Amino acid sequence: MQPLINGQAYAWSQIKLATRGTVIVGISKITYSDEQQMEDMYGAGNNPVRRGYGRYSAKCSLTIHMEELEGLAQASPTGRIQDLPEDDIIVSFLPIGGVIVNHTLHNIRFKNNGRDMKEGDMGFETDIECLVSHISWK
């Protein structure tokens, strides 16, 4: 039998997501990434001689349960989650006996507010796009 060499794998059950001082449990998906524009620059010969760097951009989206979404709406002075002030979302991975990993999504603003439901649903989830200024990966 092959020994367990690298410990426990990261899993959804280890994720803790927090914003506005509250842990959000009613979430079934989070997607986030960042990108740096970069381009090879050429001079003499056919190989690049340097690189140019442009804009940085980050993005995030959530699939959130209606109960959680209604809680955010209640915290807004207008009921629109887009009117909530900017805040960070901290995504923590808490493996048993492993190293805790934290990613911070900075200055989140919710870009849309809606509900998605159909007959037969036993729970409602909605996809929310977020504006994020940058991501700290450590």
C-alpha cells in the first residue's frame, strides 16, 4: 500500500469565507483570479530583449444562498447589496493538521443583485459578480 506522503488534500469542507466581520456559510461556489498584462518587447535580433508590464486586474464571483443574500441586503441602507461599502473577503483553507492558507480579496463591491428560482427548487442560489481591487495570495 502506498503511504500518504503529502497529507490531506484541500477540499471544499475546509473553506471558511468571511466578510464584514461575519463568516458566510450560505455559499456554494467562489471563483477568483488575477491577471497581469505583459508583453515581450523586441530590439536587435529575433528574441525579446525586455518585457513590458501593463495593467493588473482581479475578478471574483460567488454563488450564494438566498438566506445569505437577504442578510447582506438587510445590512444595506437601501436593500441593494451594490450599496454596501467596500470590504474584504477572506477565504481561508483549514486543513486538519496542515498549514492554514488565507487569500484576501480586497475592496469587494457587489455588481449585481437578483434572485434565481424555479419550480421544484428546495433552496435558491444566485450568482453574484464582484468588483475586486486586488488579491493577496498570502
